[in-house]
Amino acid sequence: MDYPRTPEELAVAGRVKDAMRQQCVPQIVRAWYDIVSTYRNSDPEICTTVFDCMSRYISWIDIGLIVNDAFIPLLFELILVDGISEQLRAAAAGCVFAVVSKRMDAYAKLSLLKRLEMTRVFGLISDDNDSELVSSVAALVTGYALEILECSKRVNSEDAKVVSMELLDEVLPTVFYVMQNCEMDAAFSIVQFLSGYVATMKTLSPLKEKQMLHISQILEVIRTQIRYDPMYRNNLDILDKIGMEEEDRMVESRKDLFVLLRNVGRVAPEVTQIFIRNSFASAIASSSDRNVEEVEAALSLLYALGESMTDEAMRVGTGLLSELVTNLLSTRFPCHSNRLVALIYLETITRYMKFVQENTQYIPLVLAAFLDERGIHHPNIYVSRRASYLFMRVVKLLKSKLVPFIETILQSLQDIVARFTSMNLTSKEPAGSEDGAYIFEFSQAIGLLIGMEDVPLEKQSDYLSSLLTPLCQQVEAMLMNAKRLNPEDSPLKIANIQQIIVAINALSKGFSERLVTASRPAIGHMFKQTLDVLLQILVVFPKVEPLRTKVLSFIHRMVDTLGASVFPYLPKALEQLLAESEPKEMVGFLLLLNQLICKFSTLVHDILEEVFPAIAGRVLSAIQSIVDSSGPEANTEEIREVQELQKTLFTFLHVITTHDLSSVFLSPRSRDFLTAIMQLLLHTSCHHKDIITRKACVQIFIRLIKDWCARPYGEEKVPGFQSFMIETFATNCCLHSVLDKSFEFGDANTLVLFGEIVLAQKVMYEKFGDDFLVHLVSKGFPSAHCPRNLAEQYCQKLKGSDIKALRSFYQKLIEDLRLQQNGSLVFR
């Protein structure tokens, strides 16, 4: 079994073992016994070799040859006697382990385990963890406990269950000691074993005193296993390579331990909460050499407990929760400067915010933790950044409950606000993405605080002005001096402006559209002034893509915040954004227009009519350039960008048509592009490999038919459109594209597309009448070799009112035509 074997080799091995069982195994076992009995004192090495050999045989020979009145007493005598070779004693323990692990019927196994009287070896496990004997006996004891647990699951009789529980009760204290003090056998999973044991308690209510004691010991094992080793303290604090590896290892190993903790918490919630309270108390009192690791482990237990609680239980503060949260918030740890302790402390407070929401008397303690050196003012940059993010979450949760504290909060953050409103990066502190996230979260927290309607208008104006005014002044100063910029300083100045836009953007998230436009227009006026300033960036730095992207993001934000009052600023903004757009930027530009159309619908008609010709020209040109340059040397990145742009264009056209804005296509300046757009839509609806994109294009055609074609026989709004739809779209998209084998009816998305294609035919019949039907039946169907009787049935179904019946019939028709042609049709 030590080597991989083929089935044939296993069969041979089986035959060898069968023959050995019949012919010589009893003699071999007798020889083992005689050798050990004879040489136990004079040649312990040969006896050790015998036991190592025995442990390989026990799994497949008759267990009665070993479990008898001769061998078992000999094995235990050698394990227990002092003064002989430790290797020999350990090898004897290995043989008993093989006996314990032998596969057999659960009742027979339970009887065997009871007969072994294993309690006599428990005392051998001592503090000498490195000893070979202790390791071997530890593996034996844990293996024995696992086998009892497995038996308890497989036996059904009450008597057998009682026996298994009695044996478990005997062995568990030793198992817990092994788990906490000895090197564990790699094959034994602590979590798996303990989870199995805890599962046996789920049906027991109430738990007995002994089981309660075991629960406490399991919790102690969990605490031991999740505690960091003090030797890594410095590495973890500065987070070097060793520290990162140790943290990753611990995060992984804690996952299963915390699942176990949650299960224990469900079986014995009160015992679990008492244990965590006591861990907390002993961690605070622990000596400085273990303090950091003890406190971090206790806080992690408290955090994990919070994860397992329902929102309701947390709000009510069941059990000792109120005491635990009070202790958490009011305790000052000497080791708070440590990164790990500071992070888990803030995470744990955030985890229990549902309790604080209901118990507002704790808010001052929560704020103190976030605002002093334990949180945002922590000397470690990782902690202060995380504190900013968690503080934003706390503000979101507590909202109006924080209004009485706004003054206090802003005073506590005065130094950070000052640093943040006079952003001045130097070459020594480059603006990384983490700084951007930090500024964003901090600004959003401040915005959420001061943007509430509960804040009096005058104070709200003062707060907002004290933030926006200095930030805008910095931007204006940089824009004024842009021409005199030293090339070396330029990247830093641009980074500064980026951070300022990020900050203002995040700040505005706290203000609702209703507040800035309806109830407090003065606040809206301040954001309009800010928008005016930031739009100047597009004029002064027209080719700096990162700045353009940030300004575009801010315009998105202002559309949501200022509502329709943003309109006067849009022409200038769109003109500047469009002026220098590369394909990648054009995608962002189209997304902005999509947002405007979805929010304001036909109100944006004039703006859209103004920019559409430039968009159509630019995008169609980009698509054509890729078609022209396609070859082995083509730039794949450019192709990918244009493909993304093309996909966004179809969404844009879809949004236009579904918001009653298709008249934009017909303006004098846009008509030049109409033919190219129609051909692109037709080609895509027939051939594009993305079925969702094809469906969008078919839906665009359906809307255009409804918008542009009056019924019956009104004047043509768009000359040539009706004949294009009847002669080209109907034949190519509705017939030939679905006849192709690549059109898979088994695919769910393809079926949805097919439904739209059938709907398009229905709409064309309603709008074009017999003109459509006659052309399809006389020209389209014959080209696909469609029998006349099927064409007539199609006409009847189309004229009927049951769209589902039409779809089912048309699918059957297409499938029949495919069989008939055997897939020989080529695309027209």
C-alpha cells in the first residue's frame, strides 16, 4: 500500500496474501512473539524491527492472532515498562495503533476498543513533546479516540452508544492535552475530529456537566490553535515577507477552526460566551511577552462569535453580549500599537455595530476608538487606512444617530481634514491606488456625516464650504500655473489634482439629489461651482487621460446629485470630452450618455442630437480602421479596445431607441451615417458571435419599425427604410441567419434571440402588410427551397394572434428546412 499499484498488481497481491493467510501467517506471528519474548532485554533493536514489520501486517491478517491473551499483554507491558529502549516502546505503541485502526464491524470494533483498556497509557503523555515514545502514544490515543467516535456514529443500539460515549469521556481530556501540547500526527485532523464530536451533542439537550467541561476544553484547543507564535511578532507587525506568509497560513488554518467555533456556539451558546469573556479578561492581564498574541486571539474569538449571531440576537444583546461589547469598547490594551491587534479590534467593533445601533449609549465609545490613536490616528498606515474604510461603514449604519456628534467628529479629524484639504504630494510620497482608496473612504465618511438632512442648513453649508473651497482653490491655482510647470513636477501636480477629484467625488456621495435640488438648493449651488472649476481641467490638460477619466467619473456623480440642473454644464463638458477621445475613452463617453438618457429620457434630445454625428463618425471610423488593418501584425490591444467600443455602441443605440429618441438618427447632420449604421446593425444581428449583442440589434430594428413606419400605408418617414427591412433584413436575419447550423436552438440565449426575430416578423407584417409577406413568400422562402404548403401555413400563423404558436411553427419550419438542405445553405 506504500506504492501506487495497477488493478492487476493489486489482484496478484491479494492472491499472495490469501495464500500466506492459509499457509504461514500463524507461524510468522508465532515467530514474532518468540523473538520479542526472547530478545526484549538483550536485543531491543531486533524487537523494534519485528514490531515495525507487524504493524504492516495487522491490517490484513486475522486480528485474533494479535488480540489475544498472549500478544496484547506483551505489547502493553513493553509500552509501560521503564528502563528499556524508547524506540522499542514506541514501536509497540505503533502495533497497538495498527490494531485500533483495523477496519471491522462497528460493534466488534467497539468491543475490541473496550477490551484494550487504553486508560493505562494515558499517563505516558508528558511535557516531553519531542520524545519518540510520547509522539507514538499521542498518535495512538488520538487514533483510538477517532475510532470510538466513528463507532458511535455507526452503532444503533442504546447500550453500544452508551459504551462509546463512556470511552470517549475517558479519552477526551488526554486528547485535548495532546492537541495543545504535542506535535500532531499529520494524518489526524483536529478540526475534523472535534467537529464530529460536537455533532454528536446536537441531539443532546440539556448537556451533562462532563460534556460542558469538554466544550470548554474544545474552546481552549481552538484558542491555542488560532494564537500566533510570539517569534513572528515583529515580522507580522512590519508585514515583511515572513510576516505575510505567516498571516496567510493563519488565515487559512483559522477558516475551519472558526466553523468549529460557530458549531460549538450553537450547541452551548452560554459556555462559549463565558469562555470568550474569560479569554478576554486573561488576555488583558497576561504578561507583555505573550500579551499581543493572547489579546489578538481573544479579539478574533469575539469577532468570530459575532459572525455566527443573527442580526436579531445581536440587536437584543442575548446572553453576555452586552457585557462583552462593553468590555470591548472600554478596554485599552497596552499592545494597541501592534498592527494585528489594532486591526482585529476595529473589525470586531464594526462586527457588533447592530448592537450599538440599538444601544446608542455606546456611540461615544465607538467614535473614540475610531478617532483616536487606536483608529484613524494609528501610527501604522495599514491600520489608519483600514480604520477610514471601517469608519465609513459605521457612519453608513448609524447615520442620523451621529448628528449630535458631528462637531466632535470633525474636531477630532481636524488635522486629517487639514492635510486632506491642502493636498500636496511630494516626490517622497507618490500617489498610489491605496492612497486613492484611503482618500475616497475618508471623504465618503465625511460626506455621509455632513450630507444628512438632519444637519441644520447653516452648519451644513459651513461644513461643506470648509472642505470644497480649499480643494477648489488648489485646483484653480494649479490650473493657473499649468504653463509654468516644471516637467519634473508635472506628474506630482497631476497626481494631486487626481486625488482632489477623488475626494470631492466621494464627498458628494453623502448628498442626495432631493436635498441639493429641492430642499437645499444652496448646497446644490456649491456643487455646481465645483463642477465649473473641475471642467476647466479638460481645457488645460486636454490630453492627460487619467485626469479626463477622473473628471468623467465626477460628471457621472453630478448627474446623479444635481439631476436636471446639471444640463447647462453638459454641452461644454461633452464637447471637451469628445475632442480628444481615443476608443478606450469613447467607451466611457458613451456610458455617460447612456446614464443621461436613462435618467432624463427625451429631455436630452437636443444635447444628443448635437453630439451624435461626431460620435457616429468617430466610432464607425475606428471600427473600419480595425477591419482594414486586420492581419498577423495587427495590434491585439487596439483590436480589443475597438471591440469593446463596438459592443458599447450597440448598447448606446439600444438605449436611444428604447427611450423614444430614434428621431436623433434622422437629424440633417446624422442622416449621412444612417446607411452605415443600418448595415452595421444588420451584419451584427446576423453574424455576431455574441448572441446577446445580436438580440439587442434585432430589438433596435423592431423599435425603428414602430417609430418610423406608419400604418396603414402612411407617408414614409425614412425613404428606403421599408424596402431595406423587407428585402434585406427579413431575408438575411429572419431566414438565412437562423437556417445556419451555428444557430443552436438548444441554447437558452439563442432561443430568446429567436423569439425576437419572430416578433420582428410579426411587427413587419403589422406595419408593412402584404408587401412584407409577398416578398418573403415569393423571394425569401424559394431561395431556401421551402415547400409551398409550409409557406402557406406560415402566412396563416403570421396573420393569427398567437405569437407562441407562430414561434413554435417557425422553429419547426427552420429545422425541417435544415434537414432538407443538410446544412448546404450559404449566407446571403
